[in-house]
Amino acid sequence: MTFEIENVSKTFVSKDNKEEVYALQDINLTIETGKFVSFVGPSGCGKTTLLRLIEGFENPTEGTIKDDGEIVTEPSSHRGFIFQNYSLFPWLNVMDNVMFGLEIREKPAKENEERAMKYLEAVGLKDSAKKYPHELSGGMKQRVAIIRSIINDSKSLLMDETFSALDVQTKHKLQKQIHEICQRKNKTILFVTHDIDEAVYLSDSIVVLSRRPGRIKKIVDIKLEHPRNRDDPEFKKLVSEITQEIADLEDE
């Protein structure tokens, strides 16, 4: 198993009245290697906070998070974190952005380039290898950011609203490409999204969090075969049921 989240709670002090507020409370979850797990729920329910705790950007107020048996206390190269806003180095071209982590590990330059080009070709960016971030569309930038994380052999990818800024056509194409690559590499994916259609399309399991303080309200296992068909009545039914579940939580 990859991640064990045990009795995790996270509090912060509110700016207004300086009171301690629970963002997450008593989260218990086991995520096995190679699984794609999405976190959904009402706005402010702590989805991104939970992802940041798993990465090690922050530490739980209570409880522990383990990655392959090791307690998470800080970020690790074993876990790639992909932000919503791409986080590319503007002074580096596409190839150099992708190879950045490989160069830090001092692997042979030719081996790095060949490997990077293979991945860029897989997501349709081979001809853009020498372009700079300002010359790319939003979808292209996001593909570069994702490939940079995948190529560094991180065992897991933590993705925070990664596709939210993209148009529907680009989003659907990129979802398919990234899912295929991650499946081949047997990576564990933890994915925060507000898009229920996206969660059902990509996930093995969907974790529904309650309103603040965020607790696990429900875990939905998605049994549909890949590649998934958005026109499948069962697909539509799952999207509708989970959407209603969240709407009910927002009304509580």
C-alpha cells in the first residue's frame, strides 16, 4: 500500500476572531499503489489542505500520514505535486523544463534528452521542445508540468485542480493522455477536483468530503472499464448521484 492516513485533523487560526478552526477532522484512508483517487466536496471542505498534508507541505495537527510506511513530515521527490498554475520556469524552454529534475540527479545528458522527447511525443509536444512557456497555450503548459513530474520517476502524483483552467476539448484530450501514461507507469494519483464528470472519468475511487470541518462522507468505487464513455448511462448515473451528494452537503 502507498498511503496510510490515520486519524488526521488539521486546524488553523481564523484571521477575524483568532479562534482555532478545524479544516479537516478525523480523516482515515488507505490508498493502494497504482490507484487513481479523486477528492471532491463542497468548496472549503479541505480537499487541497488534505493534498498538501499528504505531500508534506504542511503537517497535521493530529494524526499521521505514511507513504510506504514512512511518516510524511516534508516534501519528497517520491511525490510529484502538480499545481493548477503550471509552475514552469519561464527562462527555460520546454525541453529544459521537463529535464530539470533529471539534471539535478546528474543523469547522462543524452539519456535525459531521449527520455524527455519520448514523453513529449506521447502528449503531442515534440515539435514544441524548444519553445518557451510564454509561447504555449494553457493546455500545453499543463502537459509540460505533468510530464516533468512523471519523468522524474516519482511514485505518486498529487494533482490540485490540474485541468480546471482548460477548455473542455483540451481537458478531455489531456485527461485521456495522462491517464494512459500513468497507468503504464503504475503511478498512484491523488487528484483534487470540483468537476464530477472528470472524477468519474479518471478515478478508481472518489472520496467525498463533507462541509468544513472536512470529514470523509462517502467513498465511491468506480467499476467502469477504461477507456470510459461519457455517453454510457451508468457513467451519467454516477455523475448525477455524486453531484447530488455534494449538493445535499452544501445545503446542510
